[in-house]
Amino acid sequence: MRRAPARLSLVAAVASALVCAAACGAAPSATPPSPTPAPVASTPAPTTATSPSASHVVTLPASPSASPSPAVGASPPASPAVIEDETLLSILPAAVSGVALMPEPDAFVAATADPGFGEDVASAAFATAFDGADLASGVVAKLRPGRYSEAMFRDWRDTYDAGACGQAGGVSGHAQAQLGGRTVDITTCNAGLRVYHVWLPQRDVIVSLFSLGDRRFGEQVMAGLRP
């Protein structure tokens, strides 16, 4: 068992809200909810490629239980500021199936409200493409120098998946696929929603997004990345 990072709790909460909005047939809400940590267990995937070994992740409180509680009324611990940089969205295709990918500044505000988000992320931007029953929504996050590692990326994926699949029946499996000439990690949720993650080392950037609908906006985004 390993600890999933609290730094993504609000990203996961935003994912949950948008998934719920899409599943109900409504446009994504402009006001993200408060974060709600959720456990997730991953299992082998029956999809496009050989799945990694099963592992179990439990979302724990942001601080170990042995740590002293902050004083009543105390400010949350400071973390480095995260810059909202919508130029990062140029990495994404401008549109999928004729539907534009639009900035989601409210999602950025929610994510950066987590004081731990800036530990890994120097700048970020969120975007959404939404058309009827089809949705793709996600984040382009530029990491701080030296923060990336395989373990960090694995925890990032697990925590993001927990938020996205939490409103879609839970995680049913994991796989990898080649999209746009890159290896993309794909998580499948029980209700058919898919979550996509890719690391772009040349830009020190992670792109994570989730997708609903028959037009598979998520695959189109990942295949059309322009790093």
C-alpha cells in the first residue's frame, strides 16, 4: 500500500463534478465542489495492451496521524504559488470532432486552493470540450524541476483516477496504448468513462484528462497533442 498524494485532491474533486454533470446530461458546473478523498482499487484491464500488475491505493489524510493538529484558526501551510498559464493549452489540439477545447479557469482556482498542489506543479491550465453526451476535460500541468519520477506519476494517476471514476462506478482496469506516437496510460471506469494520462518529458508536462461518449474525445486529444 502506498499513500496517494493530497496535492491532487481538488483536481480529483473537479473531475468528479464534471463527470457527474456529463452523466446527467448537463453542462459542466462552473463551481467545483469541496474535495472528497475516495479509495480506489485497481485491477487488470481487458483492453488494448498488457496491463500492469494489480496494486491497491488508499487515499489517506494529508498529514500523518502522528503530526500535531494545527491550532484553531491557523492558516493552512503555505506552498509555492502555481501560475495559471493558458499558453500550456497550446499543447492540446484546438478542437476534437469540431468541438473547441475551452479553458476552465474555475477548475484551476479549485485545484490551487489545495496548499499542496504547488509542491509538484509550477504552472497549469484546465480545458474542456463538451457536446451533448460527449465530453473531454483535463489538465495540462508543468512540473517543478526535478519533481517528476515514476512513483510520483503513478500516484498522480491513481489519485486523479479515484476522482474521475468515483462518479462512474469505480475503476475497472488499466492499460496502455500508443496514441499520437506516445505511450498513454488509460484507466477504464465501470460506467464506460475513460481516463488518460501522458508524460511529455520534452516539456516537463503531464496531461491528464477523462472522456465520455461514443466520439472518444479523450483519444482524439491524446492523439493530437502538440508538445
